[in-house]
Amino acid sequence: MRCKYCGKNITVKNAIFCSTKCNTYYSTELERKNVSNYSRVTITLDKEMTKNLREIQSKLIKNTNEGISFSQVVNLVLEEGVKVKKTILNDT
């Protein structure tokens, strides 16, 4: 059987996750998808930025065996960037 989150082969019968870590990640991802606090925004990105974001998306898909949208990647990168920027601005 394969883990529902990461795709690893598992030998335990009646299990859908290979570890509690995968179970936690999967539950968090489901909660994030079900929360409808998103707004639709149209933006324009340069080609290099798009290429870099697509590379991140590709790596995430390969590592998780889940469908990850470009919007999810943009949100993840922006969240981290905003955290870093806030920290830098608060330190000055």
C-alpha cells in the first residue's frame, strides 16, 4: 500500500499514512484548502520569476506526489517573503 500523502510504500495494513508526520501534513493541507479566505487577484510576473516559481512547484509535486497549483506556490513564497520583510522592517 502507498502513503496517501507522500506516496511511500508502507507494509502496515489498514493504514493510509506512513507516519504521523504525513498525517499531520495532510490534515493541515486539507484544512488550508477548505478555508475560503482567498481572493482572486490578477498579477503580471516577469519570465524569470515565473520560471523560478515553476521550479519550486515542480519540486513540491515530486516530493509530495500531490497536485500543487501555481497559486499555492505563489502563496507559500509570498507568506515567507512577507515574514522576512516584516522582521527586517521591525529590526530597523
